[in-house]
Amino acid sequence: MSAAVFGHPCPRQEHQRFLLGMQLGRLDEIEVHLTKLDARIEDKLQPYAEDRALICEVPGMDRINSARVVAELGTDMSLFASEAHVASWAGFCPGNNESSARRHRSCVRKGNVYLTITLVEAARRK
């Protein structure tokens, strides 16, 4: 195996060191950009701090998941008639196929993919 795989490039390979330096520089730039994006997202979500704090009280939810829930559902729950409507909109409500007093199995409906992923992730953390 090459020594570069183990983090020790051959000293004669100046070009490898140059390329590795460029890649490390890119990673540093990406870290700076991610920090700026995180700060901007937190700034934009500041008006919803109280709602996010309530969402974080749910087991499995953290600040990232609470931001996703606010982004996908919003904070005005008057748009939904009940919690069953929210569950249906999120895709957690199975279909109800009934004929002649017999229930038939059906798959879960498609809903908001991003909200579904967030809620499943929170349930797994719990």
C-alpha cells in the first residue's frame, strides 16, 4: 500500500503534498461557509424560539429537528382541523380500504417527505 494512504506521503512527491494542501484548504472554506449558514438559519428562526423550545421538549427532538418541523409545518396549527389532519398531511396516516365490512391492508400514504424523515429520526433517537 502507498504511504499516502496512512497519511505519510512520500517526501519526493511534492505534487501530492500540493494537492493535499489544496483539498485541506477547501475543507476549511466549507467549514467557514457551514458556520455562516448555521448562524443565518438560527437568525431567521429567532422569531420562533418559543415554539422551537416547546418542540425540543418532545423526546428525540433537538434544535435541528425542531427547525425542520417549524420549516415544514409552520407554527399556525389553526390550518389543520385536528392532530389527525396533521398526521395525514405528514404521511403517517394509513389508508382505510373497507369493503363489505372487511378491512383491507393498505400502505401508508405519501406525505411531506422532509417532515416524515424528521419525525422518524426523532423516534429512533427516543
